[in-house]
Amino acid sequence: MRIISLNAWGGAMFDELAAWLDGCDADILCLQEVTHTPTARGWTRFDDAERSLPQRADLLGDVRSRLPRHHGLFTASDSGPVRDEHGSHRQDFGLATFVGETLPIVGMRSAFVHGGYVEHHDDWPADGRPRAALAVRVFDRAARRFVTVVNLHGLRDAQGKADTPARRTQAERLAGLITSVRENGDLTVVCGDFNVLPDSETFRILAKLDLTDLVRDADTRTSRYPKPVRHASYLLVSEPTAVRRFEIMTTPEVSDHCALMLDL
């Protein structure tokens, strides 16, 4: 089974992303920063107090069209305005997990790890936005076992990625979600853009669930990211001995984040 996690950057590099999707061969693809704008297609522009970025209006639909033999699951964390040549539209923003149709989905749940759903009517805030996690439990016929995969996009804080009380609460909520979905004997994978540093208390909390971080202090950013702190994405597993291959994919560049690839 191949699991890939990627912060898709709202599809800002969609031409490169689309070509990569055609050959990524993921059984389960966990994406963060996924957009869905029911009233628009193609390109839109996202603006907050710190950034102005091109985004796909409906990255969810774009990826679904590229992966027609996957079930596409989406949970929105918040919504707000984006603009194109026709005016302003309301965009849903969140997480998506795409599960290959050969894997029976036997459980799923999403939960907020920070805050709760918000509609930003005028402007997107630069930080402190709600964050969610999306869990799926599947049966891997080849291995004859159940696998729980949890997709996370962690809290962004303009002050940096150091631990805060909000991030401690986030880790505790995440641990609660994992515990509520997986069952005894499940191989468990937790992945995504955690937005924390490698020494975060988050990993000590998750270690209590027998989850081992495979990324540690590695660089998970591409050349599109100019800032010096280059820790963001992580992947943890409950059984390191089940890992056949783990790779931080530095090429091709399809986002300002590297994709994380796990073969079990």
C-alpha cells in the first residue's frame, strides 16, 4: 500500500501538480490546503493580510477528475472570499483524502483540532484559522489487515512554529480523534502539514499512542518556500517494521511543500 501526503498549496502550481498526480500511484492520497468553490472553475486569487496567491477555484474537483478510481473525501475547516475576473466567490477550504476503490472504507471521521468552522465574510485572517483532521479506516486486502490513516493540517501562527497552549490542545484533540477511529491491531498512519518544530510536544503526545515520527528534523520544503525554518510536514506510523520505503520527495516540485511517500 502506498500512502502520500502533500500540502497542495491551493493548487498554486497546478500544471506541475496535475502531471504528478497522473503518475503518483497512491492508494491513499492525503492533501492539505484543498479548495472548493461551487460557483467558479479555473483560477482565482486568495488574499489575506500577508499574502496574495493564485489558487485553483476547485482543487477538489480538479484532483477528482485526475483520480477517477479513487473515492474523494473532503472536510471544510472554514470559508471566505476569493476573486476572479467575474467577481467575488465563496470558497471552502480544508482537507481531502482520496482512497483507491480497491480499498474498502470501513470507517471515517473528521474533527476540529483547533477552533471550529467559521465563515470569513470580509477578509481571511492571516493566522489562527480553524484546523481539522480527517481519518479513514480501510481494509488492505493484500496484507489482510486494517489500516487507519489520519490527515492533518495544523494551526498556523504568525509568531512561528514553537509550541503554544493552542498547539498542545491541538495535539490532544488529534490524539482523541485517532483513538476514536482506530481499533486494536490497526496499522496507523498520521500525516500532514503539522506546522510545528521537530522537538514539539506534539510528538511526545502522539508517542503515547505508539506512533513514531519518520521525518524528524528533515527539510520538507521546496525551493518555492523562501523562509529559513523549513520544518512543516510529518508522517508517523504505529509499526515502523511495516515500512518498506519512506521518502521525502524533493522532485518534482508541485508545491512549496515536499510530498511524503510511504510504502507499507
